[in-house]
Amino acid sequence: MLELQGCVSTSHTLAPVHTCTFMPRASVNCYSRMLDL
């Protein structure tokens, strides 16, 4: 899940998916990373 960690601003990468879900703007970059595998 290194791709997901990229969208997480905080040092808490335990729940990167949750962070993307709570942050719409961050989710865009997060999903973009996932699609850019």
C-alpha cells in the first residue's frame, strides 16, 4: 500500500484509505496514484 501512503499528509499511514475518504481533494490524488500503477 505504498501508493496509498503517498496521498496521506500525516505520518499516520495506518489508515490511508480512511484519510482519502475524509479528504475529497486528497482522494483525487490517491485514486490517481492507484490508477497510475
